[in-house]
Amino acid sequence: MRATMKRTVGSLVLAIALFAAFASPALADPPDRFEPAVVTTTLQAGASTTVSKVLHLTGLPAKADIIVAIDATSSMGAGLARAQADAVQICTDVQAAIPGARFAAVEFEDYPMAPYGVATDDPYELRTPGYTADCATFSAGIGAMVLGNGLDLPESNNRVHFEAYSDATLLATRDPEATRFLVVLADNVPHSMTSFGACPSTAPLSDPGRNGVNESGAGDDIDTGEAISGLIADDHTLLYISYNTTTANPCHASLANATGGVAVPESDAEDIGAFIIDQAAEVPYTVDLAVSAGCQLGITFSPAPPYGPFSGESHPMFTETITAPTVPGSYTCTVTAVMTPGGPTTAVQTINVLVTPGDPATLELTPETDTNTVDDEHCVTATVRDAFGNPTPGIVVRFSVAGSVTTSGSATTNAAGQAEFCYTGPALPGADVITAYADTDGDNVNDASEPEDTAAKAWVIPASTPGCKVTYGGRITAANGDKATFGGNAKADGLKGNANYQDHGPAADVHIQSADIDAVVCSADGTSAMIFGTATVDGSGSFDFRIDVEDPGEPGSSDTYRIRVSNGYDSGEQVLEGGNIQIH
């Protein structure tokens, strides 16, 4: 990261040019956010919609891990309290801009041996349980620091530099995505066998390192150049606040500048928080889009992420395609912008989709085939589904019947995608074909794209009533105005009998003579009966016939007679003008 932070103007221009195709003009509207932040839409199952999006990014990483180390040797004197106050202010200022920033507090003095320091000195002490996002916890660690000693002027600064990338607790608690800073508040230079920039050599006194033994630069002794190289390799920016001086200590400036950082006098301590915020914003980053786990919506982006690299504020534009699942229902997913480095940002969008069934793709009529007796009501159910098998409610289904019965009707599918149609069967045996189609566009035309189905219906005569007997004879005026005479008898047991009917014209001069008696049916109260069979018409052919009679009582003045033949002849129900009907 350190190398990328020292980018040239040319590389910045190149980064901007590479993304110019979908970068909007700069805005200054923190925090990170999507525009629009919420998408609410309705889609048919399996359908898609596209939404134009802008992702506004402030450029600040969501995370920063910051070590603040304070020199507590006696030379700091009253400066320690000022340094403690400055450290707490840094936490407050930085977290206001980078809420995800975390802090670790370190106190250092010198090694507990002459000529470095006294027995109570400590060259390095971590005062917080690793990194903490709580400024109160950090402040407590800072406040626990007390003034130590330190005999010589150089201190254990290099030990602090080294532990920033070596302390096991810090390594275990830091976030690999966070931008890293080490802020040292001190008034003197580090021990080192070799000089570094404006930092002099303190030979023969090296920084003894963790074993606390001065090995003149050998063993685990810490040299300034090595410590600074370690910070750079671990992506730490080193910052110094120099105390007991009106200008930044030149050595502090050399150390900080080597990592891309700065050194300031304590009078400008507030600049360090601002530098951390600005520096974080200058770190080149890329941004990816993470869809929430378990999201059942199909969500894709064009151009595909990740986007960048960017530096500072940026506003990439993209299109978002949302594809509904195949099962209707309400679905909610989120999309979060994730910066590298930095991790998840405050930019989170919510996608709410109500998924409805698709257009009708199939229609199934049930029952597919059925048999009923004449005069019964027959019902069929049309079940309409989309291409994914989902029932489609609110669809008008149009039905038509052809064959023994000619009729039509319509019904609207319910929540289960079903519509029912019923009609009454014919008087005589026969068959129907029932056709139904989903009138998706409501134009009352069976378009090629609209699903349909057919069902077959057979009509048969009813079973005879055991013991039923009918005798009849008389005269009527038929529905066509002709005078007609009739006579005959029928017996259910053994299916015996005969029927004779003569229409005397002139509208229809026709003679109907039974050939077979197929069923004789009496009502439960014995007041009506039906006779089914086959007959010749004018001495030829074979036609189905049906005779309906009523015998409400004696004499036969209120009796009725009706004959219907499959050739279309129908006398109509007529009261007898003479004769009698008896149902036994």
C-alpha cells in the first residue's frame, strides 16, 4: 500500500481515464451510498428489469487501524498530559470521519538498565487489548500512562516501530483490510547503531530489542533502517508529533517521511488526525458489490465489478439487472459496496421484489373424459399455469361446447389458477367436445399464443327403475301446431313395450314407431316417467327417441306427453286433449 500511496500525477490521471466511461461528476455528499438506495418493483416469475445506479464513494476506507505510542520518559515532563489529550483528540476526530477506525495505545520509555534507563522503565507496553473501536477504552489506556525515567536522551522509538508489525496481540486483532497508521508522540530520537536521515547514530548503544541486551547491532538489536523498512513492508504510515520544540524534530521528519507520513510540532497536533483522514482517502482502492447471502433474486451488474482503482471521492455508474425467481412471493435482498482495502462501506441498497405468476403457458381441463346421464349438469375445471407451473389467478377462461349440446361461457381463475364451467346435458344420448382457452389479452379471440385444452363428454340414458310400468294413449296438439296421436306401453322389468306416434301434418307429417325399449324410468312419487329407446321414422332408419309423461292423477285431463327424436323432431310438452296416461 505504501508504494501505491506515493502515486504520481500521471498514474492518477490514468486511473481516472480508465473509468471515465462510467464515472459521474464529483459530488460531495457523504456518506457512501447508492442512488437510488431502495428499489421496489413487481416482476413476473422469471422476468427481469434493469435499474440505472450511481455509487457515491467518499474515498475513505471503512476501516483504519491506528497505533498511538506516547513517550513517557521524564524529559516529556508536563508534555505527557498534553500528549495524552492530543491522543484522545486524534481518536475523536478520526472516528468522526472513519467510524470503522480502531486504535491501540502504547506507552514507551527506555530499557530498564543503565545507561538507557532505570529499573522501572519499560521500552514497550501495550495499554489496550489490541485494537479497539471504542474511544473510551482507548482513552482509558492513554490515561493509565505515568511518567517514567530514561537516563539518556535517545529512547526506545525503534522498539515501538518494530512492535507495530511484530506484536502478536496487535497482529491477532488487526483487520487485514484496514489502512494502518503508527502515530508516535515523543521528544527525542531512537537508539540505533547507524544513522538514518537526520537521525544520528547512538553507537555503541543500539536498541537492544526484545532480549534487552545491547549487542552493538547484532542479535535482535533493532536498527532504524530495518525498523522503517519493516513498517513500509507492513503498509504502515508513520506519523510523529514532536514535543518540547516549536518545529518538528528533523529526525522525526526523516522517519515519518520515509513511510509517506509527516512530522509536526505539538502545536499542530490536530493536523495528524486530519492527515490520517486525508491519507486514508488517498489510498487507491477498488470497490466490489456483494449481494446478501441466501438472496433468491438474480442480481447482476454491468459493467461487472470490481470497479477502480480510484483515489479519493468517486462516483461509478452501472446498471443493475434484477431477475425474479420462478416461484411467486415477496423477496428482499441487499447489495453492499465493499472497498479493498477497507471492507464493507455504509453504501447498502435494498431490493424489494413482488414476484407474480407469468403469463398463462398451459391450460388443463379436468376431467379429461367423463360420462353422465342425459339431463345432468356437467362441470369442468380449467387450471391455468405459467411456464414454471405456477397457478395464474385473474385470467378469463372462455369455454365452448359442441356436439349434443351447443353452449359457451366464461369464468375467471381463482388464486389456485382454476376456473369452473358447468352446463346441462342433452335430452338424448350423445357426446360433446368441450374447448377452453385462456384469454390472456381479454380480446375474446383464441390467439395462437393463448393455451387451450379439450375434454370429451359422453351422455347416456339412465338406468331403468325396477317395477316401473307405463301405459298411455291419446291426442295432443304438437308444438308445430299439428294434431298428433300416440299410444303405447313400457315395462322396466324385462324392458318390454312399444311406442307409436303420428304427427298428422301439415307442418310435419311423420310416423314414429319404436323398435326397442332401452330404459323405463319412474319418479319416486310415481307421477312422471321417461321412456328411452330406438325407433324408425316413417318406416325406416334407426333413431334414438325419448318420451316424457306426467300422470298427476285421474282422470287424464291434466296428463302431459312429449316425444323427442334424434332427427330433431320435438312435440313439446303438451297437455292431453284426450286419452290417459297411467304410471304404475
